[in-house]
Amino acid sequence: MTLAVLAFAGLGASFMQTILIPIQGELPKLLNTTSDNTAWAITATLVAAAVCTPVAGRLGDMFGKRRIVMALLLLQAVGAILAALSNDVATLIVARALQGAVAGVIPLGISILRDVLPPQRLGSGIALVSATLGVGGALGLPLSAVVAENLDWHALFWAAAGIAVLAFIACAVFVPSSAQRSPGHIDIVGIAGLTLGLVGVLIAVSRGGNWGWGDARTLALLIGGTVVLLIWGAIELHVKDPLVDLRVSARGPVLLTNLASVAMGFALFASNVVLPQLLTLPRASGIGLGRTLTIAALIVAPSGLAMMVVSPVAGKVQHRWGAKQLLIIGAVILAFAYGLALLFHAEVWHILVVSVVLGVGVGFGYAAMPALIMQAVPAHATGAANGLNALMRSLGTTIAAAVTGAILAQSVTTVGGVTGPSESGFLLTLALAFAAAIVSIIIAAFIPSTRTGEDAIERS
């Protein structure tokens, strides 16, 4: 039951990431404001998720992971209710920031599994909860599109609030409290430094495409955020109870796994940008398949289902050959999927097949990364370490959003009276995703080998 509850909470958390996508284009009219203002509702969620995930991980290690999971679910419910009641962009931005904080539920849930599951079930449990990161988003797209097309858009957030409340109650009833603690003091300076640095860098990366990469705002935030993060890192090395133990993070398995996470996050998000656009662009464009947003969402949804279906297989592969090999297999499948997409993208069934193969690859890769992290860190630091790994994946998706957005925007052309990205722009984006998957393979190959997944986790 603990595994089912944590998986449900993870589904709700990942659903928050895609809930606005079906109505993003309508928000300026719905809220009587500009598209530049409504874009902050997306950016706020992204930044809040990136900042809160490592912080929540460390707080979970200190005060109890279940307690912090429940606090995040409460924030999600409050944010969803606030969004459901909002009719102006400022309120919606605040609400979306509160909802973004729930991203820490998934890495914390994985850390809880280490405390409560027997070793023989841990690998498949990690794979299942990791899969919710993609499943919730993939299923959330068509559900959100259907609701948005048939009901008032506020209904999306009432549904999200209900999911959060149910997950909160289920965690209180069914998830046991772990006795595993990492005593220490709250690193206020570390939290402030990480927050300021990440806010600067992520806003610059996510908004640079609109502002311009040479714009003073972009450069100031990017340079300023980077400087703050460098200073933060220097300070964290001398703090007794740091927010992020950089010495542990610099260990070979942890460092290389986090680098592979950035590359895999990039590869995953590129498909989220390219495939829906290929499906929804009119056929007159010469590249589009002319489907509605709802139909397009249903076509790519099997990617998330594939992630969940392969989770037991991922657990068995990890048990037999180890998490490193599982990560390599996932990255190879991911590269194969993008190779297919480069060659075959002219029919709906091509996109469907690519989506399913992508889901299998990401399911394997996302199951392997938390296992690799937990093999390399002590039990009392799993929350913070998994939080940092989730941050690295988010960084990869943020970079992908900026790069792919810039490429597709620069490739816009008019064909058959339809204005949209050109085929060369789509192919370049797919090629970069393919390259990111290859980079994941190379990095994973250099991760030091350990015992097989469950044995190593049990040993640590």
C-alpha cells in the first residue's frame, strides 16, 4: 500500500507540470493580460520545482521524509485551490509557484522506499515511482485538454486540489514514518544562496528566448545567478550541516549520474516539444499531421504508460545486472527512438511508435538514476541526494526548452499558407536529442561499477 500511495502522489505531482499546457495559448484572453505576463505562470512552476526539490530532500532527511511529503502535498492543495479561484495573472503565478513545490514528492518518495521496502522489491518500487514523473505528465495532457475543451478552465485546478487532498490523507494513513534521521541545523545561508542562484539562472534560460540572449536582463540574471552559485558552493564546503553535501556529490558515481541526468532530461523534454507540434501543425505546412490538441495528447500518452508498464522489468534488469547497466540500456533505447524519429515522422503511427519506445527508454533510465545515487550515499542523506539528482534532470529539461524553443522559432517559415517551424528545424531538434542520448550512454559507461542494485543499496 505504501508503494501505491507514493506512486499516486507522484502522479499528482507530475500532473502539475502539464496542467496548463492545453490552455496556455488561451490564458492571455482568459486573464485579460499579455502572453508575456502569462508565461510567468509556467516559469514560476519551473523555478519553484527546481528550488524546492533539493531543499525538501534535505528537510526530509532531517525531520522525516513522510512529514515533508505531506507538507508539500498540502502546498499543492493550497496552490490548486488558489488557482481555481483566480481570475488574474498575479494570483495564478503565485498559485503555480506553490504547485511547483510539490515536485520534491517524487525523489522523497523514492527515498522512503529505501526505508520501508525489502531489498528484493526495492528496484521495481523505485522504477514505478520514478515512472510517475512521465506518466502523470503524459496522462495529464489529454485529461487537461478534454477538460479545457468542455468545461471552465478552473475545473482543472479543482481536480488537482482533489488529487492533492486524497494523496495527503493516504500518506497520513498508509505511509509509515521512518526512524532514519540526519540531525543538524537548517542551513539558511545555503537555502538562500541556492534559491537566488537557481532563480537567476533558470529565469534567464527559460525567458532568454523571448527577451533575447543578448538582452541586459538575460545576461544580468545568467551571470549573476552563476556567480551566486559559485559563491554558494564555496560556502557549502565549509558549513557543518550543509544543504547539499558537495563532497558526497563529487563522488564519481554521484557526479556522473547527475551529469547523465542532465543529458537524459534534455533528451526527454525535446520529444515533449517536437512531437505534439508535428501532430498539430496543419498538413498544408508540409510537415504537420493536422490533429487536434486532444488527439495529439492521446497519441503521445502511451509514452507515459510504457514507462509504468516497464517498471517491473526495470527492477528485474537492475537486480540481475545492476543500475549502471540499466541506465546504459535506457539511454541506448532513447537514442534508438530518436534515430527512428529522424527517419520516420510522416505518419501518426510513426509518432506513436516513437513515443512508446521513448517511454521504455526513459522508464529504464529514470529507474536507474535514483538507484545509482542511493548506492553511493549513506542512508541518512538519500533525501538530499535524490533531490539534487531531480534538480539535475530539471536543469536538463529547462535547457532543452530554451534550446529547442530557440531553434524552432528561428526556423519558422510559411508553407501552403501555414506559418510554423520548418522540417529542418524539427530535424535539428531531434538530432540534438539523439546526441544528448549518446552523451548519456558515454557518461553512464564511466560510472564506477558496484554490486547489483539491491545488494549495493542494502550494503549502504
